[in-house]
Amino acid sequence: MIEQKHPLRQTHIAKVWPFMRIFCCCIRKPGKGFKIGLKKSLREKLGIKMPKSEIAIENEPYLKLGFGINAYLKNVKQLLILMCLIALFFSLPMMQIFSKY
């Protein structure tokens, strides 16, 4: 029941918050999840391939939360890049103009 309400509970913190890799000396490296390993081994024994969606969920933990969170994070990332580009293209000409005086 807890995993249904909190799907990222068993996900390693470095996958959920990528900026935490800075503190690599304090955080243990993530291991393979038991459930995913069990699924892989059972499907291997039965001769069934692992679906691409399962592999994608293993690599990207936010896929467990649904489309809304992924769309929001994608939009935030695009806005961050856009703001950096705007700031860069507005600040460089201004710096060049002010450096002459």
C-alpha cells in the first residue's frame, strides 16, 4: 500500500535528485532493484524479452508518476534553457556597450 502511494520510495536518491551526485562520497552507489531483477530473471527463464517500458522506468524514475509530472519537468527544463539563452544574448551586447565607456 505504501508503494502505491509513494512510487519513488524504493528509488535511489541519486536517480531522483541528480544534483546529489556532488555528495558522492557520502552516498552509496545505487544497486539494482530487487523487484526488477526478479522480473528480469523470471522472464529470462521463460524466454520472454523485457519490455522497453520496464527498462525505461528503471532508468528514469519519474515515469512511475505519470505523464503530468514528466510534462511539467520537461517544461521547466525548457524554460530554464530559454532563460539562460535570453540572459546571455541580452547581457553580452550590454556588456560590450558599457565596456566602451
